[in-house]
Amino acid sequence: MNETIDRLDAPTHYSLSEAEAARLESTLATIADRTRLRILSIALRAEDEPVCACKLVPELGLTQPTVSYHLKQLAQAGLLEREPRGAFTFYRLVPGALEQVAEFARALDEVAREGSNG
């Protein structure tokens, strides 16, 4: 029998329900933007320290309304938490918010490695 079909019938280490797939799709759609990826990388670089939105404008080289729009998208997706401090707003990564994306990427990588070894 065809090896590809046999692998599709084999039990998998990672499987998504419809709801999980929808949630993952939404998260991936949100982060599939170069500005949002850069914002996430800045937040990651800051580790657990919140980053002031005012610091992102010069670092990204974008206007304040554009940066605010992308921050809002990331916050609404549950990836960043927002912390108002007087006239400024600070953002930090939500712990575990990208765990499903990381698990899915690890599963894809594992399957790809198994396929290249077999």
C-alpha cells in the first residue's frame, strides 16, 4: 500500500479539534504580520518587563497610530497584556499565550524530521 496513505491512517502524536484549529488559525492570522512579529520579538527581548508603547514607535520606525493599531490587535488576540500607567501604556507578553503555536510547530518539525529520516 502507499506509504503516505499508511501514515495518514497511523495514530498521530498531535491532533487538533475543530475548536483548537479555529483558535490556532486566529492566533496565526494575528501574528502573520511583520510589524506584529517585530512587536512580539521586542516584548520577548524585554523578558518579563513591560514595554512602553512610546518606545515602540521609534524602534519600529512607524507612526504612533500604526503601532497602536498593531498593539490593539495583539492585545485583543490575548497575546499581549495592556497596563496603563498615567499617560503611557505598557505591554508585555501573556505567559503561555503562544504555547499552542509552539506545540503545533514542534509537532510539524517532529513529523518533518521523521519523514527525512525514513
